[in-house]
Amino acid sequence: MQRSFLIKPILDEVYPVIDYGKGVYLVDLAGQKYLDAASGAVTANIGHGVSDIIEAMNEQAKKVSFVYRSQFTSEPAENLAKKIANLTPGDLNWSFFVNSGSEATETAMKIAIQYWQEKGIHTKVKVLSRWVSYHGITLGALSMSGHTGRRARFVPLLEDFPVINPPYCYRCPYQLEAPACQYACAHELEAAIRRIGADQIAAFIAEPVIGAAGGAISPPKDYLKVIQKICEDHDILFIADEVMTGFGRTGTMLACEHWEVIPDIVTLGKGMGAGYAPIAAAVASERVMEPILAGSKLVMSGHTLSANPQSCAIALAVLEYLEKYKIISQVEAKGDFLRQRLEKLQNQFSFIGDIRGKGLLLGIEFVVDRTSKTPFPRKAVVTQKLVDLAKEKGLIVYPAGSGIDGVNGDAIIIAPPLTITEKELDELVGLLHETFTAFQNALGETAGVF
Ligand code: PMP
């Protein structure tokens, strides 16, 4: 058998072969149309087949597709870095371009460690993170990820970085509510720092809205501010992993902006190339770059294809497209519209436990019983069942949470292209309704046990 197995190599299951994409739709070789309510993996943020991007791609290919980054830079790379610096808050001025989100977070980790080393401090090498988090699949990124499922096979090879509880308010381990809780989970960071010693810790990394592992878990109001203050008080850098949330997904260029927090380093990916190019970035502030520029002047990271002009030109075109059509400023209203429609579905289907998220990054968590929040048994693989049922109906949703691992329940993410229209949002909700009806019928047939 000759097959690509970038995707799950389940040999008895043949995945549809996608022929083309247009706007929010994908069409496979058999002619089946899918509404892409997940933007792939929260990546195709401006939809498929956008001619502005295709033109920019062609123009750059005609000029130059690749320059060796150790000896040259290119106009697209420099212009992209400038644009990112201008569109992000504070002085996040230094973009280090790579090819995937995992490389971006791993680069951020290396920059953080190097920051302390350039200042003559060599013990600060640990990066603290949270359970129910995902920062990438490379070993450094996995070491920082609180995603037990994806870590499992590699634990002996991973750094034993400490992890704290996430702000998973739906299932608060303290059984408290924000703000009365005084952000007890954020204060776990302080306790961990005291236990381990700030002199051992380079940085704390967190996704502002938890994506793959949690299903769009958005933090309560002052959580990130408390986190940032703790980092400042203990001389620890704060890395915001915005690989999923950056580039406008939640209604602002960076999700951190909602909570008025400016990280020391931010990682971008996914929506950056919007699926048209493999490109990601670790973006560092002036403060972080200062000792590096005064010291070795060389960030010890990078890959052959880092900052290649083709990818940078595409990311630049994506940003220009977002600006030209004022897309980011419409995200919150579209997100509110979608959330209201999802809440209506919640009234109809008792297995919808929680609806959460920010902007057009929304999550739905499923439970056996809404009052007790009892999760479905793991063996029922509910997330996968819902993803499969949706696909049968012509709808693509993103499996998150314990469907893979992480939260106690099952969760999916609904994150359509930011360009989706109201009519298409209606269609999305209609297909979701059909999916949930089919799921309810399946539940009935199995008396809820599968
Ligand atoms: N960080 C976050 C927040 C992510 O969501 C992901 C991908 N799901 C990554 C890092 C890793 O990105 P990639 O798959 O491009 O390596």
C-alpha cells in the first residue's frame, strides 16, 4: 500500500482526498463539500483559494523564493518583521521566523534561556507551564506542554519542567468562582517558583486562550495580569504562546491584548501563513533582545528554511488582507453571533455542558449530565464520534480536550475562517444541529453507554 501517512495511519480508514478549497469550503475528489468550521487546525484564517494571497505568492516566486538566512535577509522578511512590530502591542520588535508553531515555542524557550545566560546567569533554564496546554510536538516544546496524551510515549526523553493548574473555571479544582477565587490557580505559579527557586527558572509559558488541549478555555478577567505580575516579581520571563490565538483569531492581533498584558516573548504560527505557507515566529521585546544584542548577537536557533522570502511574502500578504478588509475588527461581533447560536443549541441538547472561548475561537465541552458535569467515559471516544458525525454531514470541527487528552470531558473547537459571512455562520450552526441530532440518536440507541 502506498499512502501518505502524515495523517493518522489507520489503514482500514480512508480519508477523503481534498481536491480544492474556496472561501470557507473544501471539496473532495468525490465532490463532497465540507464547511470548514475549524479553519483546518485553526489555520486557514482567511479561507481557502484567496486570490490576493495567490498573487502575492506568484509575485514573490518570480523574484526569489529562497535566500540563505545565515548570510542574507530579504525584503519580505524585513517588511514582515516591521509590520508585526507595528501591529503588536509594546515593543515586541524582534521577529525570529521559523516554519512551525513547535519551532516557534522551542525558539522562544531558547531565547529566554539565552537572555539569562547573556546576563551571566546560567542556572535559569527551566520553563514552567500548565496542565491542559499544548506548545508543540518537538521534544523541547513537548517538555513545556501539559498534554499528557502527546507526551506519553516520550516522557523519558522530556525535561521534567514543573506544571501548574490552568484557569479551567468550568471544572475549577478549588471549586471556586472568579474573581472571588482571587485567581488561586495563578498563585500556584508563585508557589511553584518558591518551591523550585526563581534562580532555576527562565520563563513561564501559557496560551492566553487554551486551544488544542482544552477546547478554547478563556481565562477569567485578571488571571493573565496576576500571572504577569508574579513573573515580574520573581524575575521570570513571560512567554505567550499565540500560535493559535495570534493574527486576529480572538478579535485582536494578539489575544493578550484583551487582558492588557504584554508578554516578553510571543509566539505566532497557524493563522500567520493562513495555510498558504509554513511560517511561524518567536517575537521578542527590546528588553529581551538587549543583553543578546550587547552580548553574542546571535540567537542560537533557526532552521534552513527560516525566514524564507516566499513564506514571509505570504504572511505579509495575509496581514495586508486582514487590514484591507478590516477583518479583525469584525471578529468579536461574528464570535458573539456564533456564540448566541451555540447557546440556543445548548438549550436543545443536554449533552452540551459548556460553551466558551473568545472571538472566533469557541469551544464546546460535552457531558453526560449538565448539572453534575459528569464526563462521558473515555472509552466512548465521544469527541472523535462527534468529529466523524460532523464530517459525514459536511462539517469540519476540531477535536480538542480529552478526545485526545487534557480536560476531563470531551471538547471540540469551532473556529471558522475569520472571513465567514453571517449566512455561512447560519449554515454552520444548521450542520452542527444535524450533527448533534445524529449524536443524540446514537446516544439513545446505546442508552448513553456506546
Ligand atoms: N502552540 C499552540 C498553542 C498550538 O496550538 C500548536 C498547534 N496546535 C503549536 C504550538 C504547535 O504548532 P505546529 O503544529 O505548527 O508545530
